[in-house]
Amino acid sequence: MTLHMDARARQWKRAGLCLLLGAVALALTGCGQLEARAKMREAMEHYQKEDYSFACPAFEEALRFRSDDLELKKTLAYCYMAWYKPLDTTPENLELIDKAARLFREILSARPDDGNVREALLALYLNAERYADAIGVMKEQLQKNPRDVEIMKQIASLHQRAGEMEISFTWYEKWAEVEPRNADPWYAIGSRCWSKSYCEPNRCEDPNLPMDQRQAYIRRGIDALTKAIALDPGFCEASAYRNLLYRERAKWIDFGDRRAREEAFRLADADRDRAVECIKQKQKK
């Protein structure tokens, strides 16, 4: 999931080529269908040259003769993935994602435990920024192990990338329910709330965020980080981020409420000092 797009694309191409070589070898030694062999050879030549507009149709033709060949379906799906251009919004290009997804789904219907194919399907959707579909893949995996916090974290992250912050926070809270002694899910919420609420001329994630929502993020972030610190008093980063959120609170308090602003700065300074001392203590160990 964390691969750079170009690196991921190269990985797909290599995987597709390996599958292609294996499929061709199988065709040459076993099936006896001359048309399929010819199309496989043709596809192989074009694929090696990265001529996907010729390679994929040749695979499609071969698949007509070997419609039950799961490895050939996988190879064709990888070909569609390699052919897809992330910045091209034409219907023909977008259709490649659906074609590849359909093939991966067919394979998973026959081999539901094929983790490599499921990962490829997930990567396909992520590359196309189809986060709802990617989340669907992750939820299917979660059904097999409802307490898998790694999947919960990935789902939370995907909702975050989709701009669905409240849903993202809900999934971090689900993680906290599974691991009630773990401060990390609360830290994840708190640090993200700071990113949403922080706004200066040189850095502002959402300059049009309404004031009431900005203040709600500040409150929620402080609450989450307070829980993180209660669970792990030595969580230096949590204190550092709560310090930042208190400074955001002070920034957006009405200038006439001097006492509230001073209190926010006092709390911020206390957290700053706590974070600095915490880091010093850890460096000594």
C-alpha cells in the first residue's frame, strides 16, 4: 500500500511478465490449441515492448480459447493495470480498471485465499484513487478476522485519503476498542486533528474550514491526545501535539477573552516543556 506509484507500476509489469512467461510455457507444452499459442506468443512480444494496447487484446483472444485459465486471467489483469494511465480520465482508460477488477474477482471466486490477487486488486483501486472500492476489499478481509487492527488502521487511512475524516476517526476508535491499552489510535486522531485545524499563510490544509468545525477538531484532538498521554505518560509526541493544539485554541479564541487565551497558552507551554523533558530522558537511555 505504501509503494510509490511508479515503483508499483514497475512491480505490476514485472509480475505480469513472469506470469506471462509461465502461461506461455504451459500453452506450449499442454493445451494443444494452436490459436491460443499464437496469441500468447504475440501478446508476449508486445508485453515485453510495453505495447499494452496490442498485448492486452492478444491476451483477450487467447482467453477466448482458454476461458477457465486462471493464470491467463491474472496475466491479462496485470496487462490492463500496466496499460492504465493514472491521469487519463477518458472512459476507455477508466474501463481498464473495471476490466482488471473483474478478472481479479473471478480468480478470487475460485481461489478466495489467494492473498497476492487480493493485494493486486487493492493496489489497482488505490492507483485509480477509487478509495470506496479499496475500502470494500479491506472490509472483506476484516470479515475473516474482525479484530485485525492492521486492517482497521488501513481502512482508517483510506477514509482519511478520501476526505472522510469522521469515518476515519471511527475506525481509529474501533482500533482503540480492540487494544484499549494502546495509546497509538488516540495519537493518530489527535495528530490528524491538528493537521486539519492548523492554519497559517504558509501552511493551511483547509483555509475554507468553518470556524465551528476548526474548533471542533481542536477539542477532539486535545481530548484524544489526553487519552493517549493517560495511557502512556512517556509518549513525547502526544504531549508535543497537544501543545500545538492548545496554541491553535489560543489563536482562535476571541481576543476579548484574555483569560481563556492565557490559559490555553499556559497549557501549551506546560505540554511543550513536558515533551522536551520527555525527549531528553529518552535520549539518556
